[in-house]
Amino acid sequence: MPSKNGKRSVGGLRDDKIVIGVTMGDCGGIGPEVIVKALSDPMLRREAKFVIFGMDEQLEYAADAAEIERYWIRHQHEKISRDYPRNVVVADYDEYSVPAWIHKPDKIAGEASLRFCIDAIAAAQDGIIDAVVTAPISKAGWTLAGADWPGHTELLAERCRSPRKVMMFVAGDLKVALATIHEALVEIRHRFTIGCVFEPIDLLDMALKEYFGIKKPSIAVAGLNPHAGEDGLFGDEEKRIISPAILLAQEVGINCHGPYPADTLFCRAAKGEFDGVVAMYHDQGLIPVKLLAFDSAVNVTLGIPIIRTSPSHGTAFDIAGKGLASCESMKAAIRMAIEMVKTKRLQNAQVKANAN
């Protein structure tokens, strides 16, 4: 029976196929190439339906360069829905014109990639798509386009009206949430608070339960300083900020421990001792993630009401258009979005069943 936004239900449960929105990212980067390559896998296309927010011309160029036959249909981006006759459709923004050979930050490319993201977020909020997978954007391109946000995470949080946001990376079994994101290392000390450490612990705990089906996650928290401060010899942030945040999380029922020295913590986590890790700054968490899974790591935004994943790499302007880009991280981001939707649906169905 049809319901709002074209969703069908049987006995109160949704039976419609999962629909994943994929934003093209910066057209001058490798976004079009990795999307075309990833979705050329027929096995992946069987798992869901896909709406690509981007430009048909750029996809055609990428497909020709990779010698991949067209497998998608084109549609006006103003009229997207869940009910296309093909599993892959391009919501085409043909009002933008970006040369396929540009391969550098550009105002028009930045404006287009920003529009793809904003419209995909709105489609997810309206239930037209079930998750958003974002190809890499150029922060410099967004700046040239006059964007108010430095990146995806900040844009998603504002458009979703989410006061809390956390960036998480997944590399196989290793899941890492970041206490601070895009900040200069010397500035972290001035913005480091109990709240900024507690927030990723809390949101990581919720995500591991809600999207990964782990009933009682075990979370490890890294120290900020070498040797986790060595009892105050190398800094007092562990005693003054991180330990109180861990205690606060424990008091609300979260199974978390630390702070642990980062140089040994990630080895323990990679071996499965913990379900998740909270790192204190960007590179502390990203170095082990990219060392373990450079070509297949996935970025997930926590704290927002929609599912959003992304490959962990950037625009790679230097190899764009050369057919050298690996699509493994994009494939992993798409598969993770699908699995997160499935887990969330299953949990919602169980909640409804228990309520009845």
C-alpha cells in the first residue's frame, strides 16, 4: 500500500528497496570516476537503488575513459523520486558547465558540488533516499563558491539542525571517532574541553548500537599527550579533561575506559579488544585508519538524523582523468550505508513488534 513519499508497507513494515543517494563531489576530482567504477559492479547494484546527484556529462566522460558502458538513466534533478524503472539514475544538474579536464579547485565546480550535497540532504530528510554517500569535495572550491561551511560534516550538522556532530572512520573492524576535527594542532589545547571528549564517546556508543547492532559496545579513549601524559609529566589534559569525560560517560552507562597511550591503543583495537576508539585529534585517528585500510576506509558522520558515509580519500586532482583512481573506498562507503540502513530498519521493526 503506498504511503507518503511513495514508500510501500506491508503490515506496517516498509518493504521498499533501499535507495542510496550518491553525491558526485567536485567534478574536477576523481568523484565521477570512482562512482562510475563502483556502481559498474552488478552485484552492488542488486543491493539497492541509487540516485546520483551530479552531472551526466561528467559521468559519461569518466565511463568512456574507463571503458565502462553506460548503465544508468538520466532524469531532471528537480523531479527525483524513489520509483525509477532502473536501479541507477542520475539526477542531472545540466545548468552547470564544468570542463572535464579542469582538475583543480574551481568556483563553478565548488558551487555545483555544494548544490549536490544540499539537495541530497533534503532528499534524505524527505524520505526520498535512505542514506547519503558523498564523493570528495574540494574545500578550496567551496570557499571560492562562497560556502559558509569548511566541509561536509559542518554542512550536514547545520542543515540537519544537529547541535552535536562527530566524524567517525571505519577500517575493517577498527572504528575511530574524533574528538576534534579540522583544527590546527597548536589550537587544540585552547579548545579542549570535557564536553568535546564526552560527545564522541556518547555518539560512538549510540552509533555502535543503532547502526552496527552491538548491544554493549566497549570503547577505548586515547590520551592526548605521549604516554597518555605519564601521570602529568607530559601534560595535564588526561587528568583535567579526558578522565573526567570518561567518568561522566561511565556514569550514564557507557562501557568506556582510558585514557590509553595512543601508540599502543590502536594495535589493541585493531586486534578486536575494543569495539570503538575515540581519538583526540585528526591525524591521531586517521594515521592508523589509513595504514590499515587506505583504499577501503569509510567516513561516517555521527550525531545527525540521517545516514551519511563517504570514502576516506580526497579529490586527488593530480590523478583525476587518468583512470588510476581506486573505487574500493567508494564501494565500501556504499556497502556500509546499505548495511546501516538495514540494521536501522531491523531495529525499528523490533521496537514496533515489542510495542505491540
